[in-house]
Amino acid sequence: MVGKMLPDLDFSQLQEEFFKDGMSMVRVRYMGDNLALLTPREGECMDDISKLNKEWFHSVLGDFKPWFDSL
């Protein structure tokens, strides 16, 4: 998934929020500007994680959606 960071959070703060709130099953990587790539750790499904924690994701990301690799 790709998440758009809220204006008041920078990437290091976003990583801290994921760690602090026990979302260690998600790997967060900086994509540039205000975007972060969210991938599940092995054995997890990002779609399931985002659906179960939708409110939490909206509290740290302005928007998040599936990533499609278009060629």
C-alpha cells in the first residue's frame, strides 16, 4: 500500500507511530515527498491489516491505497 503522510508528521515520526502503536507487522519505507510504502512482514496480509485498523491508519496517514506497479 501507499500512504500519504499527514502534514504535521515527518517520516521519522510516522515510523515512530507504527512502532509505538504495535504495528510492527508493517514495514514502512519512505518514497519521497509525503509518501510512504507500507508492506506486510512475512506471513501477513496488508489488505487485512489495513481493514482491521482502518481508523488507526487514518489517524497517521491522510490517505492510503493499494500500490499498483504500472509499467
